[in-house]
Amino acid sequence: MIAGIDIGGTSTKIGLVDGDRVVARERISTTGHADEQAFADALVAAVRTLLHAHKAEASAIGVGAPNGNQHTGTIDRAPNLPWPQDVPLARMLSERTGLPCTLGNDANAAALGEWRYGAGRGCTDLLVVTLGTGLGSGFIVNGQLLLGPFGNAGELGHTTVVMDGRPCTCGRRGCLEAYVSIRGMRATYQELGEDPGILEQAGVLPIATAALNGDASALQTFRDTARWLAVGLANAVAIAPPQRIVLFGGIARNGDLLTAPLRTRFEEALLNIHQGRVELCTSVLPEDDAGILGAAALTGMPMP
């Protein structure tokens, strides 16, 4: 049994993985802890609760986290997390549990989960894009997870799509994440919107609901988001062409609101030699499972 931990900007999902199945799940808040030490304590408590409830033992812990550095086992100043410094979370969890712990980037973990267990099975080259609090991405190239020399390769969310555009949480301007993320979509709707009451509610679901009810600004928000995402995906294809792109996360789970305009815009944006050759689909795994399965899969990866 492996404990898989998927750390998000607002909540953290914890699961017990047996083979290719998540057999138990728990969720805790990522925010609201006194410091990173208290967060580590909460993670360990959640893992132990799951293990006790299922009368199981864990052999290892895998963690996917924003800005997770698989070479060092640290979370490196993630802009969407509450700790400004590098956090050696793999070491902290190992010290508390006595178990080996592998920590990597959360989008890389989701890519591993989709590649091994989900919509990416059978591919040697795959791009998985996570659409949530931020925009993450994981690249499988020639059957290998792309890490790079510093453990942070493949950050599609921090490529520039609008010169001198919106400020991004990373400190730069015009990043794809500033336009294609929950925060980005809310900013787009605010620029277009006629119903500020929608933004009094959290997340992107109120905008999706408004779009389904015919709200013109909400519909335009999805169309604009599709346009920006199409440019980002086409740029990625030009550099490392995948057989398939899998969209994962809450924004992608709104039916045709995003995917219908995205498919058209994506084909238009592609370099002509790639048109009609890259499949675009959404995750087939249960919402919580790709990150948990991928985090668990990190524990079996040979390090470069």
C-alpha cells in the first residue's frame, strides 16, 4: 500500500493506493495551518487515520505539489501555497513516519496518473494540463517524464500569451495561468461581466452556471479562455509534439463550454504539420484520483 498525496492551492487530497486503485480517500485544507510544520503534522495524521481505518500498512509516501522539485524533495516557493520559502516536505514526512517519501510536481504526478491509469495509456508522448487554482502541466516525452536539470521543466502555465498582460502570481506578466485558471477566468468575467454578484461566490462554477443559463459575459469568458488556452497548447505542441493532450481539473469538467470552442481554436492555432494529428480529450479518471495515483507512482520512478 502506498500513500498518495496531491497538494492543491486550497485543498489536499490523500489516498491509499493498492496496485492501480485508490482504495481510500481523505481531504484536508491546504491553508489555515500555523506553518509548514503544522501542515506536515496534519498530513501524517490523515495518512495514519486512513491506514488505521483500513487495517493497512504503507510502504512509501508519494507527494505531488505545486513547484515540487523531485530532485530535492522540496516545494520551491510555490506562489499558490502559503509558505514563501522552500519547504523540504519529503524529509519532513519521512522523519515523522519512518517511510521513504518521494515528492514531485503536482502536474507531473497527474501526468503520471493519466499516463499509467487513465486517458494517456498507450502513449509514448503525452501532455497533461491541470486547470484549477493555477495551470500546471506534465510532459511525457519518448516514454519518460520530463523533469529537466532543476526539476521544474514543462511549466506551460508560465509561458507568455499576452505581452505586458495581467500580473501573474509568479511575479511576471501575461502568463497563460493568469488567463486560464480559476483566478484568470474570474478576472476575465469581471472585465466583461454585468452581474458582479456572481463573483461573490467562490470558484468558476457560478460562471459556468451563468453560461448555461445564457449569460453573454459568462459565455464570452469561456470563449476567451479557450482562445488563450489554444495558443498555449499549440505552442507546446510546436516544441514537444504529443500524441494526446489530456485536460484535467475543475475547469475542464464543464462539458462543452470550454472544450467545444477550444477544439476549433486549437486546430486553428496549430502549426500546419501538426493539424489533425494531436488528440485533445479530458481526463477519464475520477476527479480526485489522477493526482493521488500519480503521486503514488512517483515512488517507483528511478531518479536521473
